[in-house]
Amino acid sequence: MNEKKISGIICHVQDCEYHTKDNSCVAGSIKVGSCVSCSGTDAQCDTYKAK
């Protein structure tokens, strides 16, 4: 796993492989996609990977 935090990204998804204790993301890069089952203003992180 890339340990470099992505500047400006705040993540509260604690069960993601790339989540850090200070709510940062260390994925290296992220892909944001649409969320069909969410409300019209929501998006999902397609980079999410379960721990």
C-alpha cells in the first residue's frame, strides 16, 4: 500500500484499506463515481477496498 496521504482528501470510511486514523487517504489516487442508489447529490469512491 502507498503510504503517502492524498492532500485535500478527508475520508471517514474506517473499513477501507486506504483509510488512516487521522481520516486521510493513502490510496495514491482515487476514482469517484456516481451512486445509483444514493440521493442525487451523493457520489461514491470507486477506489474503496475493504480491509
